[in-house]
Amino acid sequence: MKKNLGVFERVARLIVGLILIYLALVYVSNNLFKVILFILGIIGIVEAIISYCGLKELLVGKKKKGR
């Protein structure tokens, strides 16, 4: 698994993930919405830590060398 996230993307995903978890724990009262926000926050943090996003690779594709 190759890294496909740059430094800016990693920092942005970490910040957004932390905000989503904070919103889920503090502001949201609907349990289903709370779980969804929490899971999305965890996914963002994990992607920031491992520096890999599978969805980005599927949508953008692998970079070709020489271009």
C-alpha cells in the first residue's frame, strides 16, 4: 500500500476528523447521526495517520511515471 496523501491532505483530514468526533460527542442528539459522524471522524483520522485513501485511488487512479 503506497502513500497517496500529501501533508496538506493529511492535516486537513486530521482536523476534520477531530471536528466530526467533537460534534458527534457534544452537539448531536440523534443517535444514528451521532454514530455516522463518529465513524466518519475515525475514518478521517486513520487515513491521516496511515497517509492512504483507498477511495482517492479508485476515483483519481494511480499516477503514471514519466508524466
